[in-house]
Amino acid sequence: MFVSRPRHASVIRSRAGNDEGRMRHALLATLLGAALLTGCGGDKATPGADAPAEQQSASDTGTPTDTIKIKDFNFIPPEATVKVGQKITIPNADKAPHTLTEETAKASFDSGTIRGKQTGSVTFQKAGTFKFFCEFHPTMKGTVTVTQ
């Protein structure tokens, strides 16, 4: 026996299917948008925010530093100890360019621009304690103690 359905029943089901499809598309678009926004952080994190755990200061250990790394818009370590005439290497793990420049107007040391994923260096010529920063990102700061 053949039972015929009223035509409006299939139309109603079809509309319900379209609404369900629209809901799925809206949910998918929302999830995709959230994933894209979450992934946009990368190297554009707020400079100085959430400093990496590896930021132990070399001056705390008394060991001279031979490297000041730039990572996630931070100098690692933020406080370093070096000897007069010592050259330190400055690997830039970020994509953005950075500098390691003394904060005074005469800037007795300046690495120049260290492009992303490149390495620079600085040689310290005089004893003292000096503050440094990144010319491109002035909130990136550190201190170096230069000893005899």
C-alpha cells in the first residue's frame, strides 16, 4: 500500500534542514574565526609581557654572559655581567628586527639592527653598569654590568 505524504510536510522538513545547515555554517565560521584570532599572536605579543621562565639573570649567578638572546620581545637574561673588552653574541629568535642599544644619548654600545632569525654582537669597552633597550621596541629593556 502506498501512503502519500502531504506536500507541505516535506517543505517544512526542508526548511528545518536549511536552518540546521545555516546553524552549522554559523558555528563553523565562529570556530574558524576564533582559531584565526588565537593564532595571530605569534611574534606580535606585547613586548615584555609574560617573560619566559628561562630569564635567569647572569648577574645573579656571577657568571659572565657571552650571549644575550632575544626571544618573544624579551632580552634573555635581562640582567647580564660581562668583562671589559668582552664580545657577546645576540641571537634574535623573533621574526621582528631588534637592537641592543645603550639607553644614554651617547650610546657607547649599539648592536645595530639585528634582523629576525639573525645574530648580532656587541663588545663592551668600559666598566660600569649600563641600561640598554631595543630602538624598535622601547619597552624591551635590560641591564649589563661590565667589570674589569
